Amino acid sequence: MIRIRVWIAGLAVVMVATALFAGSPSVAAKPQQATPASAEVKIDNFSFGPGSLTVPVGTTVTWTNRDDIPHTVVSTEGAFKSKVLDTDEKFSFTFSKAGTFPYFCSIHPKMTGKVVVQ
Amino acid sequence: MIEKSKDELLYDHNKDGVDRRGFLKCMAWAGTGALCVMQGGVLKSYSLSQMSQMDGKMGMGELSFVQISDSHMGFNKAANPDVVGTLKAAVEKINGLPIAPEFMLHTGDISHLSKPEEFDTVDQILKSAAPKDVFFVPGEHDLLNDDGKQYLERYGKGTKGAGWYSFDKKGVHFIGLVNVLNLKAGGLGTLGAEQLEWLENDVKHLQHSTPIVVFAHIPLWSVYPEWGWGTEDSAQALGYLKKFGSVTVLNGHIHQTMQKVEGKVTFHTAASTAFPQPQPGKADSPGPMKVPAEQLKSLLGITDVKYVRGQHALSVVDSTLG
């Protein structure tokens, strides 16, 4: 059920991209590279905001540390792991599979969040 | 003997060990410095301002050492743009103590970002301290990006596992523990099974009368779990120390002084030399607390500890940098 939905969503993206760039042959030749989806998570006051983020497959999520203290973004199940992020530093990860990805700050483990990829 | 005055606190330690009013009063003094000492089963507290009234006996003893913590070398934000200057001020404070400490303990967060030059700077500044030996345990800021490999290379010679160890000085048994590695999502500080097993064996053959000093970065008591200020498996560690008549636990991490007495165990957290953090729950997060520049040094400090044979507990005195 989930697989079918993902496939349909994927197909829709390709179709829309093709339609959008129909007048531009150089881009239309590679419709799958149309502007990828992106989303942001801000780190403020020792918390991830939003704490739970839902995005479509293929989305690149970027975390930005806005605290005066370094933090990390580490998948609880090992899917991704940032280096330490000092103030205003960023970490990005592209979610190519559907699923729920819980993560935390390995320095301040009370800080937790999740990305739901559909 | 010390004259009784309105600043002196007395409570019967044998009744419950945790007189809440007494404890809170002791905490209230922590910002300006307090001395808590056990005499004949009774815990007495004195504010630092009273120290000059003492006859000097309190300051004498078999062993004197000093604890510093959370130097966060590399931190440069508004809460303290000059952590080099305040660490140097801490060293000057140590060098000015009336009784020279024999060694120093550093309870972690030596660096802010685990950068080699940050560790180098701290090592360089500490060279000008009168006590030449420094015993370290890591804070979470010292183990970034490499799970503590660099820390072990620099400070871990002769240690076990992630850097835990013990040593003896003048009949006092010191135990340095590591509770900042392999932290689990949603959890607190962790010692882990391997370290706990080592601890059990380390103290197994010691006599009950041996004074014990445990030092680790994150508090080994539940200061404020909502901010991660506690250690998951500290109860098991303290269980191995139950048989001892005097246990002093020294921690850092929370950048403020706090003290608690539970039975024969005295818990104490040291001030940072870098920046203060808010009191538990008194801010949105435990991040660095910005205070007016002229107040900063009154919230940073060092902790002086003395062991006097025959007294039940070690005396722990905090003093601020300004």
C-alpha cells in the first residue's frame, strides 16, 4: 500500500517537473533533477523545532544550530550523523526512503526529534 | 573553636542526613562561598566571610587539593568573550590560597569544541598553577567527533576504558569516572556496565574507613533530569560505595555550585571558570547565562577541598573569582 503511494507520488513529481520545464530542453532532458524539496529544522534553546517534521521522500532537511552551545544531529538508528555544529553551523541530509527517523543531540541527549518521510 | 554566630548552621546529621532547610541555606551561600564540614556526626556550615574568624585548625589537614571545572576553552559568545582571562584568574586564585593545594582535579569540559588548540591553551595556562599535577575526567565537550580518541591520547595515560581510573593520596582513595560517552536518546549521563564492574572491583578490597573522593563531569545525583543534569546508573555506582564512612562526590557540568548530603555521601558541584548557567528550571534552557560584565567573576570560581584525618567528611570550600 505504502509502496504504491510512494510510486504514484514519484510519478506525479516527474510529470509536474516535465510539464514545468517543457519549454527548456536542457532542463527537461533531466526532469528528475528538478528543484528538490527542502525543509528546515532550527535548534534553539536546546530543542529541535519543529520536533516532528513530515516531508515527502527525496526531501533534504537542513538543521541550523542557533544556540550559543554546540549540538549534534544523530539518528537513533544510525541513518545519519552530523559532526558537531557550533553556533550557526548547518547539517543537511536527504531522505531517500520512507519511514520514521528519530534523532537526538548526542551531547545533550534530552534533545530529541523525528523526521517522518512519506 | 569557632564562635557561634547567626551565620552558622547546625543540624543533626544522624537523624536524616538531609535537613532541607539547612541544605537550602547552604545552597543559598554557594554563590559567595560556603564551607561545610562534619564534626562529630554534625554537619556545620560557615559562610566564607567567617573563615577569617577561624583559628586555622580548619585549614590544616593531611591533604589539600583544588577542583576546577568547565573551562570551555574556545567559547567566545556574549556570556564570556574571554575564557582565557577567567581561567588565568582561577589559576591566580589557586596560587593565592593560604595553604597550597597538592594537586588539581579538572572535572571536564576542558575545551569547548575538542579542538587541539583549545586543549593546548588550557594546558599552557595550567602550567602556571602552583600545583603541578592535574587529574582530569572528560566532559562531553572534550569527546566531540572522535568518541574521545584525542582526549585519551592527551589525558588518558594509565587509565581504563574511556578514561576512568583511581589513585591514592595520603590515605584518601580518588576515583575518576567518565559519564559522558555513549549517551542514549532521551537519557542522562551514563557510566555503563564495563565501568561499573571496574568500580566494584576497584573498591572491593578497601577498608571501610578509607575516605573516598569520586569525581566525574555530570552530577552523580539527580540535580535536574529535565535538563539532563543527572546520571542514569549513578545509584549502582553509589551502591558499591555504601560501606564507606566518608564519600565525597565532586562534579561539574552545571556551571554553578550546589551541595547535598545524603547519609555518608556529600555531593558537590563546582562553578565553571568560563560562564554561568541558570538555576534548574529558571530559564528556557540550560544554555550560557548572560550577566552584566561586572557580575561575571562572582559567578565563576574554584573549589578547595581539604581532608583532615579523624573528621568524617572532607571540607569543601567554593570561592568566586571576583
